[in-house]
Amino acid sequence: MVPVPISGFAPSAVSSPSRSDVSSTILFDTSKSNQFGVNDGLRSIQRLLKNRWRLANTKDRLNIESLSSSRLAILAGPQERYNEAEFNALRQFIDLGGNLLVLLGEGGEQQFNTNINFLLEEYGIMINNDAVISTIYQKYFHPKECFIEEVQSWMANSTSTTAEATTNTNKIVYPYGATLNVAKPAVVMATTTTSCLPQQRPIAATYTNPRLKGNGGKIAVIGSVHIFSDSYIDKEDNKRWLEDLVDYLTDSKAIIADLDRDLDIAEYATVPNVMQLSHHPRVCLTESEEVPQDWTTLFQTKLFNLDTHLVPKILDSYQQVGVKHEPLKLIPPQFETPLPALQVAVFPPLFRTLNAPPLELYDLDAEFSSEKNRLAQLTNRCNDSDLEYYIIEAGHILNIIPQLKLVGNNNTERAKQILHHVVERISQFKKSTPI
């Protein structure tokens, strides 16, 4: 099944690849009931990438035919299991130079009911079934919205030395995410800070196919699918980090420097659920002396006693001491300094606001421009490999398609019908023109 292009997005001449056989398409896989789709939660990513890339969406099972037509495939929160044929297609896609971006969330495979780790473990990456929380209040109220001050994007060119690598420091918010386990040959890209729990654990990792030698074959894994959603992509430097990540995955010469020697990664330790254990207490049995034959001697009957045989002695003590016998009175305390005023030790309430209505966005310049300008823009965006796409889009601009009754969904047949209609109109025009 061929992936369906998202309406309005076409390949850009600026970002067209150097090799004509490599497509300039980013494919979004929504075949596994993904938590976010191209029209539900990822609209901001579309607006960010549509100027440089041609975006496509597939709702069918992954195969090598649909994957090979794209430069980058994005799996955003799959919530179903992949079969062996789909895993083989992804492996073949990576071996042929394709790039893959995997996004999951807190709880890992157990929460999302998927088996993506079966593929990622072959490349040294595994998503844990845990959650990252913030141990202190730092800019965000929710404990699962972790603010990470320093996330470094170490970018380098495959032909440059380590000293020429560029470093970009970003501040991101990492919401509802999990940690990763990373082993060679994978490389850690970002970790949690000391204000998070677990501390100093990887949250983003990447793998590069060493056999391709700078010709693609990269995998990037991030433990949070919400980080690039519409609710969080505009917060902090999340958008900038996404742009750096897409540039790294789609640029065959860009690499990530191995900086494990500079990262202080703590060992993964499982923390017990103290709240759950408190509901199931267990009694600790201690050793005791031997039980005597007369077991009634074990009862202590004189430990507690309530009677009035000491009352007469207490009344006589009043006369002996010379104190008047009367009920005792409460003496009010005398404080040298007044008590401070009481203050309520709580944060002000945070009320949630309604989300913006999901309205479609239109490019007014593109909608109201002339046919000649729109055809010129379409010509600049396409190359020789996009001939069928060019004919179909030109048919939309010239209002030819509404005049036809197109048969079939094949792009080749649709393009032929449009060309047949144009040639027929030109022939009729020449017949009607007097010589």
C-alpha cells in the first residue's frame, strides 16, 4: 500500500536530497492506534516541516514498499504490537539507509501494550517501564513535567574532526516520559538531571549503522511522545531540539559524537512502591524463652490497677503540707514574644483552560495568489522524479480535475487522464480557430 500524501504538502527544492533515488518525504505511521496522529496532536509538527519536506501518512501495516519511499519514518506512541513481517521491513529500511524516529511515553511497553523494544534492543536501546518525575518545584506544577536545563545537541560532520563539532545547549520540558537503557553501539543524547527521579538516566539515544559509512541508517529514540505534541512543542526549546533532531536524521553526513566519557550516568535502581507496601504490613517474629508448663503464669495481672485506696493518704497530705484543698486551676502561659501570623502553606490553585478549537489553518498567500505564481512555486518545489505529483497538482491549480470524472486511485492513471483532457482541449481550440 502506497502512503497517502498529506494535502497541501509537497517536497521542497531547498531540502531536496542530492541523490535522485532518495525521496524527500517524512512518513508518519498511524497503523498501531498511535497516541498522536497527524491530525490529532501533531499539527504543529506539520506546520514546522511542511516548508522543507513532503509529509505522508500510512494507516496500513508497514512494508518495505511504503518505507522505501520516505527519508524518515516517525513512530509516535504505537499502542499495538508489531508482527515479524513489520519488524523485518523496518530492519531492511534501516539497512538500506532509511532513518527512524521512535517516541513512546511513561510506562513503556507495559503501558502502551506494544513490543517495540524487540526491535530497539538489537541496536542497544531499550525503553524502561517507569516514569520520570520532578522531585522539586521547578517552573512547572505537575511532577511529571520535568524541566531539564541543559540538553546538549552534539552535531559533527563525518568529514570533520572532533574539535570541529558544534554544541547546542537547549532547555526543554520532558513531560510524561520514561528512561532508557543504552548500550554500545548506541550513543546517549540526553539525560535527566539531579532534580529528577531517576537521576542521571538517559532519556534520548541514537544509533548509526556502521556499515553504511555516512549514508543514513540512523535510529533516534526518545522516551516521551508528549514532548513534541501540540501542548508542549512551543514550550522552552522543544521546537529547536526537534529541528536539530530532524536535521541530524535526514543529513547523511551529520553524526553524533560519542561523549559517554563526559556523561555521568547513574546505574538503574528500582525504587519500591512504599505506598502500596504500607497497605500490606508483615509481622516480624522474634525468638522467645521456652514456654513454662503452667502457662497461666505468663499473664501479668498487676501491671494495671484502678482503685481508691490511696485517696485518704492524698487528702491527709494536704494538711501536712499546709495547702488548701481546692480544684487546680490552669495558669495561662506568659510568652515574651508574640506568635507570628499564620499563613496557609499551599500553592495557589491552577485551573486548566480549554484547548483552542481544532480549526484548519490556511496560507492566505498561497490561496489568493494567481495561477501563474502557484504554478511557478509548484515548478520550483518539484524535480524529475515528481512528474506525476506535478501534473496532479497543476490540475488542481488550473481547475481541471473538477471537470473530469477520474477513474481509479493510481496516480499514473490520474495524470494520464489530465494530460488527455488538456490535449483534447488544445485540439478543439485549434479546430475552432480560423486559418
